[in-house]
Amino acid sequence: MMQRVFKRTLATVYSGRPITAPVVEGFPGAVGNTPLIRLKSLSDQTGCNIVAKAEFMNPGGSVKDRAALWVVKDAENHGLLKAGGTVVEGTAGNTGIGLAHVCRARGYKCVIFMPNNQSQEKIDTLRMLGATVYPVPVAPFTDPANYNHQAARYAASLENAVWTNQFDNIANTQAHIESTGPELRHQIASRGWKLDAFTCATGTGGTLAGTALYLKESAAKTKVVLADPPGSVLYKYMKEGKLERTGDGSITEGIGQGRVTENLKAALDQGAVHDAVFVPDEESISMVFRLLHDEGIPVGASSALNVVAAVKVAEQLGEGHTVATVLCDGAQRYASRLFNKDWLVSKGLYDAVPEDCRHYIK
Ligand code: PMP
């Protein structure tokens, strides 16, 4: 018996599967270097390679760990944050969670202002990580009561505190120029593919802008497509130059914008974003369940929206192309909503859940 176990262990080591996972230094060292997952069912369906960065595998559980680390390093480098200081941010939750981890690792306090329509799971996670959380009523960016302006004022009222300002702080875009972009390029090249298109939704715009700017330099032929949910102005802005909403609102958390942030502007000014697609919530919800049921990958609605956009672009391009996107975070962060029949019914989205997936819902 012992011998069989031993042989099996050796077989695992020598099976030819490359062991690439590095040894890293603390939480910050574990950020990034996420796998690129080829989505088999959707690749088969489209005749393309549909591939997605598994950002839910970041140590804080989302793509925003990258931005969180970069904005804190930027504040430190500019002398804005000293030992024992406080990081203050306005966030839909994921940046806050990334910041709360980084703050614990670096000995800072963390204070988060977030709109009070976000999932309870994100608030609970933030509090578990020791952050002080202020859920505030939803208000547009033009209103001084908006969660970002509250964060800015709070930071200004404290000694040794910094408002990391993820929406307009270019260190956020820089995170993706220095990490997501190069990782994607390396992963695509390692399979001998050519990256034909990249699709990505926008909250702050950091993920889209940084990756797009890196691709512009390194893979100029890649078509970069902004994926937009209902209630956001960016689809019409890309198509018609108008800051006008398409549709009312969306259940997708963390994405959709009412303005052109400095991060997004950095990429638009360089002509690094070429097109946009609009994705209704019904399609995002349906894809949440398709990814879970067909691929075993539970993701949040923004990830699903990104994948819907990747499939649409692949269908436009035709067979034989490679389209990449981003799986921003995991479904666990939204379990009380996406997997709850009452909630889905209240949003008019229960019928969007594919019939063969209804058993996932309580
Ligand atoms: N998806 C989720 C779940 C998010 O929390 C965010 C960030 N708010 C995004 C996507 C968008 O990322 P970015 O801020 O880089 O545009």
C-alpha cells in the first residue's frame, strides 16, 4: 500500500505538468500571476479560443487586489502614507477588500465608504479584515454625499491618512500596465496564439485602461472592446460620443459608470480602446449559470458580462480567433443575491436563469 502511494506521488511530480507556482513574500507577493483559463464550452461553441484571467484567484478574491496594492505603494512612494497611517477609500467593495488585506499586511488602518446597495458578503468580508465600513446612501458623483466625496473629506480630516482615489488615480491603471497586461501577453504567447481581441467592463476603468495600454504597445493589432452594463454611459460614449445612459440600472456590481474617469481617459486619449458592446442583465445572469454549470467556474455578474462580451466579439470575428477577458471575482461574494430566487424574482431576472440551472437557486 505504502509503495503505491509513493509511486503515485512520483507520478504526480513527473507527470509533465509544469509546476509554475512561485514562493512569494506575504499578501502583496501573492497578488497577480493568475491563471488564464480556456473556457472549453464557449470555445467549442464559437470555434474560437475564449480565454479569461482568473482574477478570483487573487489572494483577496478579486481583480481589485492589483489596484489596491499599486495605490498603496504609490501613496508610500509619494510620502503620503507613513507607519501607522490610515487608508481611506470609496469602493463598491472589492478594492476595499484588497486594501483591507494590504493594510493588515503593512500595518495601516483601513476605512471604507461604500454605497449601501452592495452585497452583504462584501461588507462582512471587509469587517472581518478589520476595516471600518461606512455604507452610505447611493448618490451620483455630482452630489457631495456620493461615497467617494465622503471618503475624500474623511481622509482630509485625519492626520497621516490618504484617500487612495481609485477612480482618478492613475496608479490603478499602472497596476494593469505592469501586471495584467504582461501576464496576458506571456500566457497567450506560451500557447502560440495571437490575441485578436480583449473585452473588459469598466468600474474605475483601471483594468481596461492598463491592459489596453499595454496591449497597444505590445500587440497593436488586438481589438480592445469595452463591455458595458445597463445604466452606464460608456457604451453610448464609445459609439456616439454622448455621455448618455443606456437602460436604467444593473444588478452587476462594481461596473458601469456615469462619467469618463481619469483611468479610462488615459486609455481613450491614446486610442487604446476600439469599440464597445452593451450587455443586458439577462445575458449576464444567464452566463453566471452557464459558467457554473458547464465549466464549474462560479463567478460574479461582472465576470459573466465580460464573458458574454467576449463571445459576442468572437462571433463577430468568426472561427479561429482568440478572445481574452477577465473573471473579476467569484460568485461566493454574491451568494445571497445571485443564488436566491426571491432576489432574482424581485429584479425580474429569474426567467433569465437557464432551465437546466434552476436547481442551483434556493
Ligand atoms: N468587477 C467587479 C466585481 C469589481 O468590483 C470591479 C471594480 N469596481 C470591476 C469589475 C471593475 O474593475 P475596474 O475598477 O478596474 O474598472
